[in-house]
Amino acid sequence: MSLLRTRPVATAAMIATFDDEATIAAALAFETALAAAQAAVGVIPAEAAAAIAAAASALRLDPAALAERAALAGTLAIPLVATLRAQLDGEAATALHRGATSQDVADSALMMQVRRAGTLLLVDTDRVTTALAPLAHAHAATPAIGRTLLQDAQPIGFGLRLAQWHAGIAAAAARLSREVAAKAALQWGGAAGSRPDQAGQADAVAARLAAALGLAEAPPWHARREGVAGIAAALGILIGALGKMARDLALLAQNGVGEAREPAVAGRGGSSAMAHKRNPTGCQIALSAATRAPGLVAGILAALPAEEERGLGGWQAEGPMLVDLFLLASGAAEAMAGVAEGLEIDGDAIARNLAAAGQGTGIGDSVALVDALLDIGKD
């Protein structure tokens, strides 16, 4: 991962959630938890599960070397399981990865990371909405010119515009939370999705495995990818909602409008050639994410028609695209959180632009609408 390209558009915490070390740790956690679950119901000996846990805990892998082997094998799980098995003897070596397949490891590890990533995102989206709500209330009755098709329209309460930002982001965050809670689920089905070789204890093993990994319990979904697509779509909508706020604010901050602008932050928003400029750099991050996200979502939707019990090429493409969506969403959410928390609103500019438009000061039902909009997305 190129930090020079990735860190400007994603948070350090989100990058760490999906980095090589985190991915390896999640894959090893799957193998350890699977063995423990099988031992708990008598599918494998308890001593074998203990040996697997000890070997996984002691295993030290070079991500670069592992990546080379994974590139040849076609999946991370093959070299990882082979390396772990080489540390084991007898029953433990035989018991490792029993009834599992490489896609189980890949999908379950990714969903473990998705759970963590979703939690991180909601922290920053909550920052955005928490900062916008009091501003929307404070300016609910402030007359401002509304704009439609990029032209002066009728007056609105300035807070109504902020409340619309709030509603879009809150609703999108709630949608993502629901999708992750329901669809970031255990994937464990074995080679063809039948959970073989479990001595009649497959349901019990699955329940224990899901609980140990912090994932929703679910039947195998090797070739049913709608859950991944739902998470991706929710991320795309959230990025778009953050982009809506960014687009509006960038327009409001233009020279000659000046009704609102990003907070002044040392080292941010300057120009290498024009010292007088104060660029909306936070908005830039969110708008860049909104430009990239639709193609990523579309790519994941394209993987939905998976072939029979396990597809070829589709699900393998999903992981990198889903990670990119989370990275972009993290950068957009953090950027707009900082913007919202320090948002500068210029009442004089609002009044001046309203007077110049010559449309009066009636703002309709703006105040009541602000209250209604701020309730959107609440539990």
C-alpha cells in the first residue's frame, strides 16, 4: 500500500484496519477459532486445538514473502495454512483447517475487518452530525437565498441547508450500520458450501465460530454476494452524502458568495503559488472520494452473478474494492468532521446575498423542517 497515495485520502486507523498485519491476524484468528469450536463439540481433540492456537500465536510471517506465495497460489489461505501446518505434528496437523476452504478464510477475515472499519466510520460520521445539529438550530430562522440549478431561487432558513446535510449523512450512516450488523457474517462452508466432515456438529461449530470472531451467524454464502454488495452500496451512499455537504460548502465558500467556509487550519488549504488562497481542502477530500466511489460500487455489483457453488474472479475482485471504499469513506468522514466542527458562517454575507437577490425574506416552514430533518437517522 502506497502511503503517499493512500494517507491523504484515508485515516491512519482505517489503513491499519486493512493492512497486511491485520489481514494475517484475522486469517490466523479464523483458523484458531475454528479449531477451538470443533474441539468444544468433539469434532477434533482438545489437545489438537490447543496446539493450533499455540502455533498460530507464535507464528511470525513476512508479509512480503507471504504475498509472493499468495500471488502464485491465488489466495492467501493456501500458503498461510501450509506454513501453520508445518509448525504442527500428528493430530494437530491433520485437524488444522478441517472442513474449511480458502474462501472461508478470505471472506471471514474480511468481514472481521469490515466490522472494525464500520465502527471507525461511525465515530467520524457522528462527529459530523453532532457538529451540524446545533448550527442548523441556531440558523434555522436566518433568512438566506436558496439556490436551484445554480441560480438564486426563493429564500430559505440557512439552517435548513445544514439540516439537509445532517439528514443525508445520518441516514446513510444508519444504513451502513444496519448493513454491517446483518451482513458482516461468518463465511464457513468448506469446499462446496456443505460444511463437510463435522461429525454432525456443523451447526454447533458455526455458532461457536461466529461468536468467537464477532461475526453474525449465517449459512454459507460463498456464491451469494448480495451481503457484500449491500455493504458496498451503503458505503457509496455515505460517501455521496458527505460529498453533498462538501459540494454545497465549496460553492458557499466561493469568492463573491462567502456565506460559509472551512475552518482555518495551519498548513491546510494553502496554495504553493498563490499565498492569498484559502482552498476548501476538506471538501476536496470528500469530493474526490465521491468521484471514485461509484465505480467501485459498480464493480462489486458486477460480481453478483457468481458461478454455482464458488465463483471465479468475482469474489476475488470484491475484497480490494470494498477495502478501497472503506478507505475513501474514512478520509471523507474525517475531513468533513473537522470541517463541521469548525465551520465558519458569515451572517453579513448571507444577508448581503439575500438582499441582492431581491426575493424578500419569507422562509416558509424552514424552522419546522429543520426539526424534522434533524430527527432523521435517529434510532
